[in-house]
Amino acid sequence: MADYFASVLQVFQQNTWFFYLSVLFLSLAVGSFLNVVIYRLPIMLENEWRSECKSFLELEEDKTEVFNLSRPSSRCPSCGHKIRVLENIPLLSYIFLRGKCAACGAPVSLQYPLVEAGTAALSLIIAIYSGVSLQTLFALIFTWCLVALTMIDARTQLLPDNITLPLLWLGILLNSFGLFTDLESSVYGAMAGYLILWSIYKLFKKLTGKEGMGYGDFKLLAALGAWMGWQMLLQIILLSSLVGAVIGIAMVIFLKHDRRIAIPFGPYLAIAGWIAFVWGADINRLWLSY
């Protein structure tokens, strides 16, 4: 097995175009799967919470169809048409079907091609920036998790523990081998990331009586700290504020978004975390040069 991976690595190193092409096709497929996760995981969590409540209250549970990431098969929400393999090819199916269901002609959400294209673009940036390396493999996993968390939080204002906690522990595990930072910085980054936002949350609630963010945000920043170390936390927080301001103003101007309606903080954290992960060192050098 080790010899096989070594030979694959050698092929990629000798043919970088093939490496980039492989990352492109892989990330398109992952983007298609992420669309499933983005839609189904919140529903799965709601079903699980409902089942736990009924079990606690000793109520009879409803017999419902199995619903997970693989079952039932994907269907058109308008007519129930089962999506066939040729209708589920990332990007191409959306283009050939002109963004409509093959059976009833109902429009397909633009989210699907955007997530697939966005995942592919971000993955290619990671591949170009990190090259053929072990870091690239895990950086891709990191990126895909952030894409899923961004979209889920934007849609439902949830940051599922099913993603944030494994991401946190994976960051500490990888950095126990010094893959992205040293172990000490990783552990302190996880602790500080959680405590910083938790402290802000408690202070804001005490002063206003309102909740400014959720516990998922604490866990996400803890995960980012675990991957990049405590040294990057200030940059991530500042970047998230900048990203939030830009997106918020754009939504008010172009989408006529009501400024009184709360916007989830998780997507801003995820976007800022990814920027810091890829270009954080360059941003710090640029800042310190002034």
C-alpha cells in the first residue's frame, strides 16, 4: 500500500497538470456530495432531536421512512421524479438541463452548481498553493468542511457538532505531527478560540439580554485555532468582521435585506478562517511591514 501511494505521489509530482485535473474532478464530485450534506444533515439532526424528546417523554415514536445521507434517493421536490445518474453529473447536468427538472421543468436551485463550482475553485487554489503534499490532502478536507458549514449555517443558522467537533480533533491530531503548526499552538488555539467567543457572548448577553451568537460559533473558532494555532486567531476575528461588513452591506444594497434580521456569524468565520489558512502568513508579513 505504501509503495502504491508513493508511486501515485511520484506521478503527480512529475505531471502537475494531471494532479490539478484530478483535484478538479474530485472536488466537483465532493461538491455534489456536499449539496446532499447541506440539505439533509439539518433534517437528520431535527429527526434525531425529535426522537430523543419523544423517548424522554415516553411518547410513541412515529414510523417514518429512513432518512440519511444515502437514503432515500434524490428526487425533484416539485414532482417527485427520481434523479438519474446522468442528471446528477456535477455542473454538466445543470447546464444541459438548463437548470430545470428533466421531468416537470421546475427550476433547480442555483445553490447546487454554485456549491460544486465553488468547492472546485477553492480546492484548486489549495492544490496550487500547497502543491503535491500530504498537507494538500488534509487542507482539502478542511476546505470541504468549511464549505458545508458555511452553507448549512446560512440556510438554517446551525453549525452541526457532527462537523465542527471532528474538525477540531482532527486539527489537534494532525498538529501533533507538526503538519500545520506545533501541538502547543494547536491546543492553545483550540482553547482560546472557544473562550474568546464564549466570553464575548456572555458579556453581550449580560449587557443587552440578547444572544449575539451560538455555541456552534465557539466550536468553529476553536476548530480553526486547532488547525492554525492561537497566533492566527486575532487575524481570523478581524477578517471575519471585515467579511461580515462587506457581505452585510452588499445584502442591504443589492438584495434589500432587512438590517434588523440577524445574519449568522458562522459563514463569516468560515470564510475568514479559510483565507487565513491559505494566505494568513502573507497577510501577517504585509501587516507587520507597515
